[in-house]
Amino acid sequence: NAGVMQNPRHLVRRRGQEARLRCSPMKGHSHVYWYRQLPEEGLKFMVYLQKENIIDESGMPKERFSAEFPKEGPSILRIQQVVRGDSAAYFCASSRGGSTTNEKLFFGSGTQLSVL
Amino acid sequence: AQSVTQPDIHITVSEGASLELRCNYSYGATPYLFWYVQSPGQGLQLLLKYFSGDTLVQGIKGFEAEFKRSQSSFNLRKPSVHWSDAAEYFCAVGLNAGNNRKLIWGLGTSLAVNP
């Protein structure tokens, strides 16, 4: 009975490289959310996806960041040409239904990205 | 601007002692309030939430929290802490019923439990 699975747990990249973070939602969940926790800051919403659709990307940086949730396979958060400021913990959450406040979110254990 | 403050960055208590973790928010209307816990190597797990009604909310693992409008607080309590409660605790505020992704999160309080 796996929960939300994120991998890798830790990812180290050099400046200019690409980072790909993966998130497999809980079984039966078709809604995925990505959050970022920068040092000394609270969790910040980045993007909300359903299968094959980006519903809300209002929290995504305008450049270098993209997300997808294909029909098959995990959701991917992609960061191109990483910079030191991208170093953070990235959390994924999933829910069964829509994004009302009543809908319970289930979180993964996060990916810690370190940019050298 | 809306904000959530968890004044205590790190707290250490002895096993069996009582616990109170503080959470203060800044928002003009009645917010939706949450406490989450992140145990080492685990994802965030919802402990309890307050939407309306009784201001004393019971959650999982023996935790409770009380919403105090006059103090803009939603402090988390547990009468007797267990070693397994050592974790990071996050308070979050939802600003409306229609959007759970717009939660405002506190920075977290790290709890250590001494045997």
C-alpha cells in the first residue's frame, strides 16, 4: 500500500545541468501538486496537475521550470540549467479528487536538490 | 499580507511530558487551519484541521489543537509525548474552501524527545 513516492531522495547537480524529479501519486489519485521549500521559508505551491493537464502553474518560476503528468508514468518536475538558488526540498502531494480545501493531500517524503 | 508564524524553531521535551507547539496566523477572516507532521524519512501527514464549529479539534496520534480567534492562534497540544513523536511539525492556513493548493505554511517546529 505505497503512499506518494518521490525519487530520488537526494539529487546533486552542478550549475547548468538539468534536474528531473519524479513523483508517483497514491494508487487511485489523479491529482498531483508540487511544492518547494527553500531554506528559511515555508512550503510554497508551485503547480497543480491532473493527468495530461496543467491546471494551475501560478507558483512556477517563469523560466527553466516545467512539469508534466503523463497518461502513464509518474509526474515529472524538470528544472533546466539549474542555479544555486534552486537548492531546496521539493515535495509532491496527491489527492483523489479536486483541489478544494476539504480534499486531503497525501505528501511524499520529498527530494532534496543540491546545486554545486 | 497573510502569514503563518511558528515562533519555536526547535523544542526538546522529555518523554511523558506535555507538549504545546505554537502557531499564529495573520488573516482578516476566519481561516482554515491545519497541522501536519513530517517524521524522519516520511512525507507530510495531516494531524488535524479546523474549518468551523467546535474550536477544540481532535486529531490523530493523541494530538489536539485549539483555535483562538482573539489570539489568532491554533496551538497544537499533546498531554504526554512519546519518543515516536520526534518530528517536524508544520502549521498551515487555507484562505478559502475552494483551493487547497493555496495554503500558507509556517516554517516548522522541530521536536526532539529525550528518553
